[in-house]
Amino acid sequence: MSSLSQSIADLRKNYTLQSLDIEDADKDPFKQFKHWFDEALKAEIPEPNAMVLATAAQDGQPSARVVLLKGFDERGFIFYTNYSSRKGKQLAENPLASLCFNWLELERQVRIEGRAERLSQEESDAYFQSRPFESRIGALASAQSSEVSGRAALEQRFATLVDEFSGKAVPKPDHWGGYVLAPQLIEFWQGRPGRLHDRIEYNKQEDGSWLNRRLCP
Ligand SMILES: Cc1cc2nc3c(=O)[nH]c(=O)nc-3n(C[C@H](O)[C@H](O)[C@H](O)COP(=O)(O)O)c2cc1C
């Protein structure tokens, strides 16, 4: 093993900050999520709404990338993207997806699994129009996940659109919008000493209620 690989293998942190007991966890996983999200905000974790979104095409090949959580409510967890991107195509083939938040400063992870559905055009439009001008232009300029000849071509397209829409309303492109991931499973992980971490998993029941249980780390 090279000395660099050896030093990676030696990276080891003992988790000591907090604990999570099933008696203390909220019975409602959305309330528990809000509680932890508020603590992530309070701890000033950089971009606490950054989450890994994993999707898989029908052939089973998974792919993962970071997207930003833009809200959550009784329907689920909301993010925005390009429907023609790789993830958008995969979600069209297979709406089952998962999210993972990694709040290392608090020694916490939250995993979510469920089914992603597109938001209505109206809801996506309302969010699109709340974005800064440059972000709206960026969404128009980028055919996300498709090949581009070079950075210059992208910048040229951006500049042309800035000229075209300067001082005017920027329409949301049809291929851009939100998804809400309706969870079936949510797991809260709190790092503990000796790798005996706390894991509380919530599973949605047929009647819509949630059951939680402790998992081995
Ligand atoms: C911090 C961070 C936030 C991001 N937020 C988003 C987002 O909200 N929506 C999005 O489409 N891509 C976002 N991206 C870019 C994606 O990770 C990814 O590169 C892009 O969506 C293309 O993914 P795909 O080809 O798998 O569809 C973000 C990347 C990072 C690092």
C-alpha cells in the first residue's frame, strides 16, 4: 500500500457529540427532520440544504449527485432541476429515488427513500420567478447533462440570452422544474463512540402512519 493510501486508511474520527434515543425522537419523521435541519442551520453548516440525490435508470445503474433542498412539507422533499438532464431522464424511467444529507459538523446523516413526482408547472414557475435573473438565464442557457463544445459556447449563449431578456420577464423553460420526493423511509443517524452509532429508521405504513425502530449501526 502506498504511504498516501496508508494515511487515508488511518483517517479515523471518534463521534462523541450527541445521541439519539427512540424515546426522544419525534414520532413524526418530518418533525424530527425539521428539528435536525434547524440545528444544522443554527450550527451554520455550509449549505445544510445540499443533499445527495441518487436515481437509477431502468437498467438498474444508479447515479448520484448533489442537489439543493428547496422546501419540505407534508408531501415530501422538494428540489429543482432540468427534466431533460440525466437524473430527469432516469426519474422518468424510474421514479424511485433516494436522498442523503450529510451534516458532518453535527456527526449526523439523514437518508430518505421514496418516489419522486414532478411539481405542477405553476409551482415550478412560482419558484423559477423567485430566482435571481442570472440563475433564470442560466437555466435557459444550459441543456444540462448534454455535451457542449466548450465553455466559450456556453458563455456566448448566456450573453445572448442576457441581451434578449434584459429588463423583461424570463419565461420558465418547459424542461425545467421541481420534483417532490414522497418518502417511504427516513433514517436518522447520529455518530457515537466506538462505532456504536444511533440509527432510528421510520417506515411509512399503509394507513399513512409511521413506525420507527432502532437499527444496529
Ligand atoms: C452544492 C451543489 C448544489 C447543486 N444544486 C443543484 C440543484 O439544485 N439542481 C441541479 O439540477 N443541480 C444541482 N447541482 C449540480 C448537480 O450536482 C449535477 O451536476 C447536475 O444536476 C447534473 O446532474 P445529472 O447529469 O446527473 O442530471 C448542484 C451541485 C452542487 C455541488
